Amino acid sequence: MNDNNPPLQPSRSKPWNDPRVRAIFFQVVALAAIAWSGWTLIENTLANMESRGISTGFGFLDQSAGFGIIMSLIPYDATYSYGRTFFVGLLNTLLVSAMGIVAATILGFIIGVARLSSNWLIAKLSLAYIEIIRNIPILLQIFFWYFAVLRSLPTPRQSVDVGGVFFLNNRGLYLPDPIAQPGFGWVEAALVIAIVAVVIIKRWAKKRQLATGEIFPTVKVGISILIGLPLLAYLATGGPIEWDIPALKGFNFGGGITLIPELAALWVALTLFTAAFIAEIVRSGILSVSKGQTEAARALGLHNGLTLRLVVIPQAMRVIIPPLTSQYLNLFKNSSLATAIGYPDLVSVFMGTTLNQTGQAVEVVAMTMAVYLTVSLLISFFMNLYNRAAALKER
Amino acid sequence: MSESMAPPKRAFAPVQWMRDNLFNTWYNILLTVVVVYMIGTSIGPLLNWLFLDATFTGADPKDCVGDGACWLFINQRLNFFMYGFYPDAQQWRVDIMFFLLAVAFVPQFIERFPARRWLGIFGMTGLPIIGYILIPGGWFGLEEVQSNKWGGLMLTLILAYVGIIGSLPLGIILALGRRSEMPVIRGFCVIFIEVWRAVPLITVLFMASVMLPLFLPEGMNFEKLLRALIGITLWQSAYMAEVIRGGLQAIPRGQYEAGSALGLGYWRKMRLIILPQALTLVIPGIVNTFIGLFMDTTLVLIIGLFDILGTVQSTITDPAWQNVAIEGYVFVAFCFWVFCFGMSRYSQNLERKLDTGHKT
Amino acid sequence: MKKLITLAAGTATLLGTLMASNAMAATTLEAVKNKGHLQCGVTNGLPGFSQPDEKGHWTGIDVDTCRAIAAAIFGKGDAVQFTPLTAKERFTALQSGEIDVLSRNTTWTLTRDASLGLNFTGTNYYDGQGFLIKKDIGVTDAKELNGATVCIQAGTTTELNLADYFRANDMEFKPIVFDTSEQTVQGFAAGRCDVLTSDRSQLAALRSKLADPSSAVILPNTISKEPLGPVVRQGDDQWFNIVKWVLFAQINAEELGITSENVEDMKKSDNPNIQRLLGTDGDMGEKLGLPADFGYKVIKEVGNYGEMYNRNVGPGTPLDLDRGLNALWTEGGIMYAPPMR
């Protein structure tokens, strides 16, 4: 250091050395750059579409689509509009994602716990499952489940027949479809009453347990009410359900509910793949709960299952939920691979056929991306809510 | 007690081990029996199909007889699966790149390998330049090979490698931006990262292949592969930014404050103090993202590029070869598994090693 | 700080160049001449139309159409590079200028002509949609297909025709839509569907890909018109004319009996029609902005339409298709080219 420095003066710094001024300057520059590039992009796109004579606007959504879709949760045929195909695809995407999330969570928890099993063979088997599945691309697994398994199933005329009610062949799994007859409203009402009753009983049981320490068998009673009450109503009203049983008509089975192979293959592949990741998350979550907690639970006389359910899992959930959320998001995004095997999801139907028939790439891709963005944000939002509920409440 | 007692008598070790680990409770006994039965009945046919009954050598499809796998198919088409349409006479260029990639990155798995850090840095900086000269060619007397002739494993590696190299600097900038104190820059980075993370790669690839040309001014064009690479890199940079942000957050506040106290400006503070520590911390995270990206590159087959899965898909329908689909898929699965399993082992080891350091 | 400025400057320069390149707009012909080759959009692999072999060498009728255009401009049929495109990408690739001409088994429809900013230049193959069925379902006519499951490739007019046909005949169907023709065949082979529908020219090729081709038959019905032909961008009439007249030259050459083998002798012909086509008389080439002998070069390098047909899809090839509609108008077909005068 130089001792000859002039004594420190109150800094009369130049404005461009003031960090606040500089920050504002940078932000203005950044904003200008972003706005300018955005504007350039939009202008380019508009100019390009204009000069190439490409139609623009969302008018095409009202035009009739004119193509068929194999599976739809809402009424659809070729006379409906392109806008309708958007919803058909969206619902199919949501369906397979929801099915995948539920199944992958269950399977993932089982494998994650099995990974820590005291049985050496089970633990190693889970490890092998995880290490094999998660290191093979999901697209390849979807292809495998679709083409390899499809080939091994029988044709419709040689279906696997279970009691003349369930049928399995290479066109799908056929199940009987319940059709509500008049009077079914009573059964629905009974179900609603049962749910309300269970909630009330649960509250009451908890209060009683806190006051007296007596445990009321809530689960058993709850389940029997939930099943019993609607069943009673069902019998009392004389069974107002008719079963639409699938039967071979012409080339294929008609009637009933069909689980098409595309949906099944996608569901199985997404479930198995995501479950491998969830298992690892569950394992590390459980390991993050200190051994003292388990020991304390044992000291209280809780057996293995109860220890896991009441002590370990609730604490592990705090560690598990954030990475679990991103697995759910991954599963949702991976469901877009449906397009490879012809399951009519949003990407396959809307960003595929509709885009092709209308040629309006910008509008279609923007709508599709907006859907993925919205649903991803919604999943994150709800998982964050749940996370907040599960988070450590310090009193 | 001072006098030593004889150790308790133990049963014969393997028996004891089995009793402890396989047959300790009634349900474990049941599980063990079921699992052993399942493995016992399935492993025989599997081995038979994979090796014992399989055909490995031969001249043409007719040599594939018997019930086993027809590995002859892979054998015959291996060149296509490795290089795609890359001309035979020029394949040495790809081989050199394969070799250099191995030289740069395999030592990373071996601790105490001399100069492995430098090899790694070379792999991230010098090697891409060499690759840029070598693979497309067109200068230094190298014959030009158009990108639509690239394919197979080579293309898969190019996609993943360029994706990671391109997304690293972008990811660093985005991560720094997301932790910036300037609301405009932070807001922009948050939106950029969250939007890209929310959409599936396949929509990004569609956008790159179908819509990117519309965004560009008239007369300006990229090849399809380059467009796919741009899409992959932007998409990947959002994930990379989140990984790096994790590293930045793990650096104790004191380090930032110490940097400021030394009078370092923002960029020097980041470059000299924060980033070196943060990046070392997140190497396992980067490797994990890379594994994800490597597997996701298979999606390019949907936009019509011939990656390794794409080449296999296009040959299994060849009428000359009957029913080789499963062999093809197993081959691709095995290729990916070897790469990904190796890398995930590496990142797990690294994680374990780093674990002792910074956690508070 | 300095870095930030450098970065900002770099970005600005980059964006600047993006903008600057806006100015360089030339006619397609000039652009192609400057590049030194024609960039042609084709399929990812469709036997008989555009199919790469293991070395990336392309063959097919669509490929030959591109070679003919290259021959007309450069005098060499190999001055062309191929861009394989999926059905989804093909129009944007053309619109954006990535390719100069799209010759990708593309059906000419009003919507495509009018609302995509494209122009179809003609028809190099008249096709129609048909059905391939498994023999064991015992159907002989498409009208018996009520309730059938149909495998189909995405992104084509086929999807619409199929829906129209079943609706018109008051029948139901279940479509299984695959992304590539390979997956479509795999789905059909695996028994996922009763019927595979595609252009008739393709059904024969797809059938040959089955493990047991004799287990499947092609139904006699043709349910649609599929005129397939090359496409160019709107707004460049010269280029539109060039692509159009190269094909017409090939058709006229067949009518006049000019082949790639006798073209040298034909140059000495006294027939004024032949003289105009081969450029020994008149200024047909110049009117299009091409060399005077462009017709000669096209025939010399690629051959007339008949040769192109026979080489790629005709009898003796794996597709083994009769000329049918694609025969010359003088021979019972509808291939008819306006006169070159």
C-alpha cells in the first residue's frame, strides 16, 4: 500500500461508478435488448408468413377437422372442429399422466422400501431394477412395450376370455361398462352421505383419542361405511346398473370399456421408468430420517409397519416431496412421447395431425406449449401446497 | 470385566449369512422362495436366447437359424449403427473423435490419473474445435461430409456432447442472472428457465425443426441438425442453470462477502472465487443432467434424424431380416445402459466424496 | 463489466447480421446457381419414390425429378443435394427457403395450393388411396370394412380421405396413427389393425416388407385421387416455370420417342418438335432462363418420363406397378404435357 495516498475524502464519485445507477443502466439496456430481439423475432415471423402467403389467426379452430381419433374421453368424430381435437388430445394427455403418476408413485414407494429391505435378495433385486430401468431411454422402453408385447398377444378372434366378461387381445383389454339406470341417483347420494359421515367420525375419533387415549378403529369403520352405505342403496333400489358387456362384432369387440394397447404401453413404460427414479428418492428420503427416530418408535413398542407408517414416512416426506414434484413433471412431459406409438395425446393429435392439415405451425405450437406450461405450473403449485402442509411445523 | 470371554459360537458363515439376510422372518422366507423360483425359471431361457442358442457370425440372414437371438443382424449392420451414412473412406475422422473423446473423459473415472484435470478441460474446450474441423470437413483438404449423412451412435454423441458444451456457459449466465439483484435481469432469467423446463423436449424439437425457419429473416437458414442442436442447447441450458444455481447457493455467504471485502468487482469475484467452488460442487449434478440429455437425444428420431435408435428402427423393417426388432432394441438398450450406468456410478462416487466437505 | 459490454456488443453484432441478411433476396434460380447445387426436399425413405441406400445414395422417381431439374440448370444430374423431411416439416422447409424444391410424394390439394404459400408445378405420379388387408379377415371389398381398425401414417391427406370414405358409406372405423411408415408396417404386422391404408403405390412396397407377404392382399377399391408432384414457393414465377417445364420436357420426350440412349441421334432429327425440345432450334431454354439445350441435358442425364418410371416403380422393380393412369395420353393414360413451342 502506498502511504502517500491523499487522505480519504467523502467520495464525490462519478455517477457511472455508483452501483445503483449502474444497475439501473444495465437493466434498461437488458430490457431494451430483450424487447428489441422479441420485436425482431415477431416482425420476422409476421413478415415471413405474409411474404410466403401462410394463413394466420385462430379461425381454423372452428373449421371441421375431418379426421378420426381412436380414443376420446369426450364425444368426437370427424365432423367436430379442430378446436375440439385440441381438447380431445389434452384430455388424453391428462389421462395417461394421471394414471402414470398414481401408478409410479405406488410402485416407486414399494421399490424404494424394498431397496432397504432386510432381505438381501429383495434389496438387490430392487437395486438391479433401478439401475437397469433408469439407464435406458424412455422412448426405447415405450417402443419395447408396444411392439414387443403387442406381437405376443392373440388376435380378437382368439382373445383371452375371462368369464365371458373380460377380454384381452392385440386390440386392447375389454372391460364391462357400467351404465346407470334411473334410480342410480340414490346410490350416488348414499356415497356422498357416507363420505360426510366418515369425515365426521374421523374428527370425533381424533378428539376422543386426544382426550381419553382410546383408539377408535377409524379405518375399518370408515371403509365399511364407504362400501356398505352405497351397496345398501344399490340393493334397495333394485340394482339400477346395467353392464354393457363387450362382445365380438365383426372385426373387433364392441361395447364395454376399452383399454387400447397404445395407452397401456405408454402407461406401463412411464410407470416403470418413473418408478425407478421415485424409488431412489424414497430410499434417500427414508435414509434421511435419523436412526434415533426408528429406535424411539421401537422403544414405544411400535412394530415395523407402524414405525414406517407413523414415524419414518411422514418425516421422510419432507425430503421426498420436492424431487418427487420434478419426477411428476418429467412424467407429464414424457407422456408427449405418445406420438411415437400413436396414442392420441395432445402432441400426436393437435401438434401432429391438426398442424399438418392446417399448416398453421405458429398457432398450434404456441397453444401446445401454453398447455404444457400451464399444467406444469399447476402441478408445481399443488405440490408446493402439499409440501407446505407436510413441512416441519415448529411450535 | 477384564477377563476376556471366548467369542460366541457362530454357525458356519454362509449359512449364518443366509439365515440373517434371507430367512430372518416368515415373510422374508416366503419372499425369498418366490423370488428364487422366479429367477430360476426365467434366467435359463434368457441365457439361452441371449447366448447359447444365438447366432453371432454368418454371411446373410439365412444363417440365423434356431430359437436364439440373431446377433448376426447387429454384426452386419454395425457400421450403419455407428456412423449412419458417413462415407466409409472418411470414417477414420469419426474414429479419431471417438478416440479423443475417450482420452479426454475416461481418465475422469480414474482417480490419480496424471493430468486428468487438464484432459477434462481439453475435452470441454479444445476438443469441440477439433471436432468442428474434423467431422464436417470442408477445409484443410478434408472432404466435406454433409450433416444429413451423419447418423448412428456418432450422431447421438454429437447431439449430447454439443448440447452439454453449449448449455454450460449459457447455464452459468442464466444461473448468475437468476441470483442477480437486478429485478429485470432476474425476472427474465426466471421466466426463461421456467418456460423451457416446463415444455417437453419433443415440442422444442418440433419448434426447432418446423418453426425456427419462420423466426429467421428471409434468406437465412440453418441445417436441420443445427436447428435441432440449437433447440437442445437452449432447452438444456435451463436445466443446467438450475443445477449450477444449486452450487451457487451452497457456497457460504462468507465467501461472497470475503470477495467483496477484497475489493473485487462482480465478475472477478465470480470468476476467481465463487464459480470455481460452485462448479466443482455441481459436477455430479452436471453428469446427471448429461445422462438425462444423452437418453433424451433419442427423441430426434421423431423429427427424422437418424440417431442410433433411428438407424436401428429403420433397419428392423428391412424385409431381408425377419423379426429382428427385439435384437435391435436390446442392442440399443445395451449401448445406452453401458454409457449411462458408467456415468451414474462416476457421479455417485463423486457425490460421496464431495459430501464430506461443504454441507453445514 | 467489460465482459458484459463485450457480451452485449457480441449479441448486438449477431442480431445485426441476422437483420442484415434480410437484404440479400435473389431469385431462386440465381440462388441455386450461386450455391452450385439444387437443394431438394425428399422423404425419409419411401421405396420407389425417394429412398437412401446404406451409403446415403438416393434413388426413386421423386429423386429423379430433382436430378432432372439439376440437369436442366447445371447440365449435371448430380448437382443436387437431398434433405430428408418428415411429413410435418416438408412445407415449412420449403416456405423458409431451406430447400429449393419439394419433391416428396406430396398430394396436390386446393388448401395446400392456396393457404400454404406454395405452388404445385405438376404431377409426376397419379396415385390413389387403397387398402391392404390381412387375408384371414375374409374381406374382398372396402365396403365390408365397417368397424375395422385402420393403421395409417400421420400428416398425410390419407387421414382425411379415410374419414371421408367411411363417413360417406356410413361405416365406423378406428384409426391408429403412426409417425413413420416403418412404424405403420410394424403395427400392421403386429396385428394392431385389420387394414393398412396408404397410396396404392405404397401398399405394394409395404406389403413386401411383411414377414409373409402372401398373408396380405390389396383391395381393388381406390378411394381418392392423389396427384403427386413437385412443389415450389409462391412468388417466383421463373422458378415455378422451370420446375414445371422440366417435367413437361420429360413427358414430351417420351411422346416423341426420345430416350437417354438415342438422344444423340435425335439431335440430328428433322422433326421440329424434337429440335425445339433438344434446343437445336428455337430459344425455349432462354425463355425459361435456362441453357438452350436444357431438354437435351435432362434426357441425357435422367431420361424421359417413361424411363424414370420404369427404373423406379415399373414392372421388374420391387414395387412392380403397371403404368395405368401414368401411361401417356396416347396410350390410355392421362400423362399429357402442353406443347413446347
